[in-house]
Amino acid sequence: MAVVITVPVCLLLTVAGLAVNGRAEALGDARTTRAEVGLSLRIQALVHQLQRERGLTNGLLGGEEDFRPSLAATRKRVDTVLRAMRPESAVEDVLQRHLRRLADTRAAADEGTADPGAVLTFYTRAVDALNAVDPVAETATGADRQLRDGLAALRELAAVKESVALERGLLNGVFAQGAFRGPAYLDFSEVRATRVAAQARFRQVATAPQRAALKNAFATQDAQRAVTYEKQAEDAADGSALRVDVGTWWDAMTVLVDDLYTVQQSVGDDVRDRADRLSHDAELALAAYLAAGTLMAALVAGLAAFASRSLTRPLGELAEAAHDVARHRLPEAVARIQQSPQDQAEFHRQADAPANPDAGQLGGAAEIAEVAASLHEVENTALHLAAQQAGLRRNTTESLANLGRRNQNLVRRQLSLITRLERKELDPDALAELFELDHLATRMRRNAESLLVLAGQNPPRPTAAPADGLEVVQSAVAEVEQYRRVLIAAVEPVRVRGHAVADVAHLLAELIENGLTFSPPTEPVEVHGWYDTEDDTYSFAVVDHGVGMSEADKERANARLRDPGQEAFLAAPTRFLGHLVVGRLAHRLGEGAQVHLFDTPGGGLSALLALPGRLLAPVEDPSASPPPARPAVSSLLNGFRAGVARAEARTTQGASS
């Protein structure tokens, strides 16, 4: 009876639910569009003031000192609008990236030390970035052509206004200087062409009243006066002198820009009104669908409660018990077993074992009681397996850690003995052999420390004093077998903090060893080091020209380097244990330290270790600033950033799916 009643009613509810969901989405889209159109208009208010500041600043740099009072007032308006715009998350990134140097640019303009072209470019890029912000989603406008055309008209009108304002600022400086200089005439021609194209696109999507409003803005007396000045500028392409009153040009173009801003506000009001109407219609439709859906839901609820009450109650209790086992009891019991000493693991397993539930406790059919008993058996089996695996893993890890500590102690004694022999030996040949033996012992010490890292132990090789980056690299090179093939290309000055020196040297040694192993015997492995002022990081790059890695292997290797804890080293393939060592060392260095593999230009594989600023100590010469990244390693840095971006994109895509 439950099936007979539920199936058709559920189908009916599905149809009603889809209809209500469609109306709800339409309402949400309409409200979102209305809010985001308001944001677009506030963005254009900021753009309008920035355009005015750009023009006045360019005229001031051209020598027109009369613009200072107007420029000061405009800057205050810009600051006011900026403070109001800061909470908007949609434009926060644009403001941070393009207007963070606004105060410095203003100061340089006031002092007369700024380059006019650079200042014009600074303001233009900021305006272009703000105009490029389109907060209105396509899903919100795709269903209504009038709204979509209105938004397109608003965008094209913003392009027209920006072209006019840019021309005002550009010619403001040209007229102040008295002639075109450098590429200024080409910029002027490009700006005019952009304006003409934007006007043509605007006429295609705008309504008749909107086209008339734009036409009237370009037909005023001030606009015609500005056209006259433009023609004079067109005739001065050869660099001839221009005798134009800058103040008159500024006033005429400012009136035109203000008129265009008025048209822009009018178009924005039309778009916002259309969004309001769509929102109102969607609200009415949603209310009607909700009323019908509510009535249908009440009917379905009554039928479902009557038909399935005898089945849902015991199933609900069983589901609650299963959820409690899966989410709480079983994970907590497994964790206690794995963390307990070996001799107490079986005791904890028996203590955490659940009691067999009575079939009468749940009620319902006998099948439900059988499912409960099966669940009980599954939990017991899982606890038993957890106890066995915990003991096996603990024994293996402790054995490897014990072996690593023994090897480390023996190697330490061996190094001490070799050092004493080196001090006493006078024969150069014998001393060379002792040095070679010293080098082999150093490699053995690194292998023992790698084993301790895999076993979760901290090798006791700390240092309290900061070390130079070159010293860290040399220490890493001393711990690899074919150290003669390592080429320390360029390591810019840096100081690594004492607590991180040993881990950084060990990590670099593992990367260098990997490059030497998978590259031809005649090919060197290069080590670079540079300071990236943009990210406040110091990077070491280990570059080989060997066989490289396939994309699939490289992705798996980078995943191990990013999250070394996702795979137990006892379960990982043996040839990838070096990746786990590097990943755990990078993880131990703390947040911000990361290692990434990417292809070497020309063939091979490159590994880049990025150290955050908190792991770096001040250099000994305070007056010396770290130089920028050299061209020789710029391709490595670009490859590293591209690889990290692709990895983050894949991670985000996987999480969303």
C-alpha cells in the first residue's frame, strides 16, 4: 500500500517541486540582478571621479598649476567613494591590486617627479579594471532580453565615457605642453577609435530614448567646442605647436563627461526598474506555486504518515544506531586501539566491542533485527582488524625508528673517528681517501635521518645559529654521492634561521640526489637560489636535464609533496619514499613552505623549494637589499607558479564535484 500510494504522489510532488524551484531561482536571480546593478552604478560613480582626477593630474604634470585646487577637491571625492566601496567583496581585489599605490602616485604628482605617461597608465588601468568588473551573473539576465540589452548598453556606455574621459586627460597634458610628444598622438588616435566602436555597439543594444539621450549629450555647445579642439589636435600629428586654452578645453570636456554620466545614470535606472519588475513578477509566481505546493505537501504528508509509520520508526532507530556507529563509536574505538600500547590493544578492543542488540528493542519485522545483528558483526570485525593493523604498524614503525637511531649513532661515532684520523693524517693520498670515506658516512647519516623522518621521529641535528643560503646548499651537496656533478649556478644572499637549517639542507639533498639519479652521468644538476620580493619568499631550484616524469606521475608526486600525511609510508611504493621524506620535511618547516615539481624547459625535471619570510633571518649587511629574480631563473619561477595554479584549480574542481 505504501508503494502504491507513494510512487504517484512522489511523482506529482516532484513536478510541483521543480516548478517551485524554478520560480525560486527566478526570484533569486531577479533580486541578485537588482542588487548587482546597484553595485555597478556605485562602481561607475567611483570611475567618474577617478576619470576627473586622472585628467586634472595629467594637466598638472603638463605644467598647468591652476588645476591644483580642483584636483584637491576631486581627490577628496575619490577618497569618500573609495571608503564606501571598501566593504564590497566584488571590487575589493581590484582596489587592492590597482589602487594600492594611489597615495604614492598623488605625492609624486604633487612634487612634479612623476612620469606623465606612467601616471596616465596607472589611472587608466584602474579605471579599466573597475569597468571590467561585471557583477551581474549571466544566469540572472539570460531569461530576459530587455534586461540583458540594458546591461550591455550600460557596459558600452561606460566604454564611451571612459574613452571621452581618457581623451580629456590625454589632451589636457598635450595642450599644457603645447604639442604632441612621443607616442601621445597614437594614443589619442586609439582612444578616439575605441570611442567610435563603443558608440556603434551602444546603438545596437540601446533603446530609442537611450540613443537619443546619447546623441543630445554629443550635440551640446560644449561638446561642439570640444570637437573643434579635437580637430586642431588631429592636424598637429606632425608635432606642430598647439595653442589651446587648457582651462577652456577642460571645462568643455568636463561638461561632456558629466552629461555622459547623466545618461549612464539614466540607463542604469532603466535597468534597475526592469530588474524590480522582474523581481515583483517572480514573487507573485512563487507565492502561487508555494500555495499549490503546500496543499499538495499536506496531502502527501498525511498519506505517507498513514502508510509508512509502521516501517519508518524501526528503520529510523536502526539508521540512528548505524550513524552513531559510523560517526562516533567505531572511529573513537579504532583511535583508542591504535593509540594504546601494544599489550593493551586487545583489552581496548574487547572493552569497546558493542553488545549484541535484542531484536525486540528495535521492533518491526524480523529482517530489521537481522540487519541490526549484521551491523553488530561488522563493527566487531572492524575493531578486530583495527587492533591487528595498529599492532603491525606500531611494530614496523618502531623497528624502523630503532634501526634508524642505531644507524645514526653508529654513523655519528664513525664520523667522529674519521675526523680524528683526518686531523692526524699528513699523507695527501690517504687524506683524500679519508675525505671520501667521510663523504660516504655523511650520506649514510642522511639515509638514517630519512628513515627517522618516515617513522615520525625528529632527527636530533638542530642548529641554533642562522646560516647563509650558500652554506645550506653546500651542506646539501656534501650529502649526495655524485657531488662533483652538482653545479651551484647562482645563490643570492640570504640567511636561513637556525631551527630550519638542518631540515632545509636535508630536503635539498634529497632533491639533488633525485636529480642526479634520473639524469645522464655527463649532465650536471644545477642549483639556483633567489629572493622573490613580490611574495616575500626565498626559492631554491634544483634543475636537471634527465628523463623527466609523465604528467600522471608528476601529479601524484606533487600530491605527496603537498600532503605527505595522506599516504602511510608503509603503504607507499618504495621508489616514492623520497617524495614522502621531502613532503614531511616541508610540512615540518611550517605554513608557507612548499615544494613543487615541474618540467624543465628543454627537457628534464625541476624542483622548487619556496621558503616563507618567517624562516629567513636578516642578512648581515642591513643596507643591502635582496636583488630581484634573475632572468636565468625567471622561467623556473613562472613554471612553478603555473604548476601551483593548475594544482589549486584541480583541487577546487575536485572539491566542487
